[in-house]
Amino acid sequence: MTGQTSNEASLISVPPRLVYDASVQPRLAGLVIVGAALLTIGGWSQDQVKPDGAKNAPAKNEPKYDQTFAGPIVELSATQITVSRSILGKPAERRTFSITPDTRIEGKLRVRAKVTVGFVTSDDGDVARLVVVRTAQKPPEKK
């Protein structure tokens, strides 16, 4: 029985071992080490996913507010803004907000412009923290 080892307890023969040339073993070991290092480094260099879903967006200093109110402006002065909103099945509701130097206004305020107001309620009444003017969206042009 040449090239095979027999076992008296079983009749399973064991195949001969693979024999590598002396120059192949160090190259194979080096290849395995380099591959493992690349996989490890590649996993650490990936971008971290932000929990809020914003990718690479610059962090804006968003003013803090508790509630929002949206509708067209019905009255406007330098220190106050009055907004009306209509909800189906309910009477129209009007709300007046104080405008302070800390109020951030995005867009040009004018009567009948549709706005969304982020505000906080204080002892002095409702104070607008953020006012965003909604622009009319143009329908897509058909060719």
C-alpha cells in the first residue's frame, strides 16, 4: 500500500498532503496578511451614518421652538405678525406673534404671503423664533 494509509478500524483512506514549494509558502502567508489588513482598514474608513439621515449637510444654528403655525399673513408690522389658518370643518383661526431681534426670517414678509411660524409661548404671548415664507411652486413645463 504505497501513498495511502490504512486504518484497521475503518476502510477510509487518507489522501496525501499538499506539498508547496518553499517559495510559495511565504508569499501565500504575506497575501493572507495583506488581505486581512485591507479588509480591516476598509471597514474603519467608511463614513459614519448620521442618525437623523442628514449626510454631509452643514449644521445650521436652528432656533429652538415648541410649536408651528402655518397660513397666510393677514396683518404685518415691524414687531408683530398675524397669521390666519383655515382647517376644513372648523372656523378660521388667527394668531398674532411677536417678532424680536432673535427671530430668524427666511424670505420676504408681505401680506397674503404663506408662511410657517415656529414659536414659543411665554408670559408676553407667542414669540416667533423662525418665520419661513413659502414660495409658490411653478408646475413643471411640458414640452
